[in-house]
Amino acid sequence: MNAYHVAVVGATGAVGNEMVKILEERKFPVSRLTLLASERSIGKELKFNGELHPIQVLNEKSFAGIQIGLFSAGGSISQRFAPIAAASGCIVIDNTSAFRMEPDIPLVVPEVNPESIGMYKNRGIISNPNCSTIQMVVALKPIHDAVRIKRIVVSTYQAVSGTGKKAIEELIEQTRALMNNREPEIKVYPHRIAFNCLPHIDVFLDNGYSKEEMKMVNETKKILNDPSVAVTATTVRVPVLFGHSESVNIETGKKITADEVREILSRAPGVTVVDDLKRNKYPLPIDAAGKDDTFVGRIREDESIENGINMWIVSDNVRKGAALNAVQIAEILVRNYL
Ligand code: NAP
Ligand code: 3JN
């Protein structure tokens, strides 16, 4: 089997760090690993396959000889460096929103549209969707294939790890401060996140929605390759460390029962159904954290409309929502295209 020179851009971040772990866990064929971050990380090292790898400072020359680049250092870094990497022959799998909606760049969730990966040849870049979109489409695609989804109404309950390592520290620190009668410091979010919920993720747009909400709307249509699916979203940050949860209501073209949904999802790739009300079993972020699957429960018919289903979808946002999805894309790339 061939092995590849892989770079992780943003290796010291919440997502990049998880990428390094997942490359090792899944025995991705790495011949050489280059870890890139900012000047702030000079002197740091990360362990991969038992060996310490130094963090190098990202620059224009970083990509010589690199075959696959996993990017998660923010949109502006990807805007600037992904085209430079691609021009030097590195295939970029980009975790940011920088290129997601560009028509000639594939936006891929391996369980949903692996066939789109071949489009990487256009620009040498593959986009990884937003975490909230990924777990939703993993669960909804098999239902869309069975009975066509006409409309999706989603509300999210997103963990602070979605904002990165500083936000994880902020939730822990604010909780500690409040439990010790100290004034919590507010640095990352506009308001306190400990013991609170913020209906505000990413910036607000002119239409009154947040950018996170519009990412869910637009990315879902692109991944399902179906602009006719109507999507509306409310995205909320909650004081959870790892694992995004979503309350999802769908209206379908054909009637489908809750039992049929359970049956379809029990066979769906990347999905585990956890739905046993008698035993108080439903998906929880603390159970999804550290796991690969998307967990679906509370599946029930929406009695307020003719063809409607409600469900609760939970997944580890840093794994399936970002790092794992990117590595799964890389696995298909090397298996089928390189
Ligand atoms: P994070 O924990 O704050 O980490 C940011 C990473 O980017 C760090 O490694 C940081 O390096 C690096 N970085 C920042 N500025 C840089 C620069 N000028 N040059 C080189 N490296 C730089 O954030 P995160 O949660 O890992 O997220 C990182 C990005 O991934 C986000 O901005 C977002 O675009 C994307 N993301 C995507 C999803 C998704 O839904 N698919 C989810 C979360 C994040 P230092 O440690 O040296 O500062
Ligand atoms: O907030 C979350 O739970 C997910 C955050 C994702 C994110 C954070 C900063 C910048 C993104 C993203 O992946 O959409 C971006 C971005 O690249 O726009």
C-alpha cells in the first residue's frame, strides 16, 4: 500500500489535534507527518505513532512535497494557503467555510455523497462541511432517499468545543469561578456561557439569521444535491464541552412512520439508533463524545402535520463534525483516486 506525506494545518487546535489522533487511530497510511501552526506554537511538539513531531510555522513554502493537507486553522488561513498548497500538488481537505459553497469544489460527507470527491481534480481542494450540517445529513440522507424530505426545521444545542480550545477553557474557568463565588471572566463569547444558552453562533447576517444558521441551510442543499429541500435553522451555544445535539423536524413527500424511520436508520452507515423510552435511552452528548457515530433517538411522528417526523440527533462535533469526517474523506481519496 502507498503511504503519503500528510500535513495538518492548525495542528495545535481542537480540530487539528483530533486529526492527528484519528490519523493514528485509523492507521492512515502516513509516510511523513508535518504539523503546522502559528508562531505562537514554536517549540511545541505533538506525539504521533509514539514519536514527538515538532510544530512548524506555516508559510508559503510549507507545502513542498506534501501530498495531502488537512486544514483547520480558520477561513482566512485556508483562503490564503489552500490555493498555494494545491498549486504545489498537495490535495487540500479544508475544514473551514472558505470554499464550501464554491460550485466547482466538492462538499463531502462520506456516508452521503462520496461520489463528489472526484471533483477534487477541479481545484485540488475538497471542503469538509460545518459540524452541525454533517451530523444532520448523515441521519437525514437515508430518509430523503426513502420518502423525499420537503422541509427541515432544526434547532441546535452546540458544545463550546465548536469554538476551539479557548472556549473549552472559558466554560471550565467560568464554571469554576461561579462555583467558588468569584466573578467569571467573559472573553470568547459576548455573554457568559456557564449555566447559560446563547442563541448566537458566528456573526449575524442582514436577514436576521446567524452565519452558522445559513451554513446549515446552504450546505445541506449542496450535500444532498437537492436545492428543493427547504431548511430553516436556529443555532444555540450551550454549556456542554463536547457533542452537538439537534432537535430536527422534517416534513416528507410520502408518509413514513416512526418505526419505519427507526428501521431505515438502524441500517444507515455511521448512524446508531438510541431510542428506548421505557429505559430512558436517548442520545446524550456525554455518551457521543469520543465516538464516531451519529446517534439518533426520540423518533416520533409529528402529529401537527400529515407527513412529519421529529427526532434528536447527537454527535461528537470535533470528531464526526470535523476531524473524523476529514480523515474519512482522505481514506476514500487514497483508496479510489490516488
Ligand atoms: P482552535 O482550537 O482555536 O485552533 C486554531 C488552530 O489554528 C491552532 O492550531 C492555531 O495555531 C492555528 N492558527 C491560527 N492562526 C494561525 C496562523 N496565522 N497561522 C497558522 N496557524 C494558525 O480552533 P479549532 O476549533 O481547532 O478550529 C479551527 C478552524 O477549523 C476553525 O476556525 C474553523 O474554520 C474550522 N472548524 C471547522 C469545524 C467544522 O464544523 N467542520 C468545526 C470547528 C472548527 P496556534 O495554536 O499556533 O495559535
Ligand atoms: O461553532 C461551532 O460549533 C462550529 C464552528 C465552526 C466554525 C468556527 C469558526 C470558523 C467554522 C465552520 O467550520 O464553519 C468557521 C469557518 O470556517 O467559517
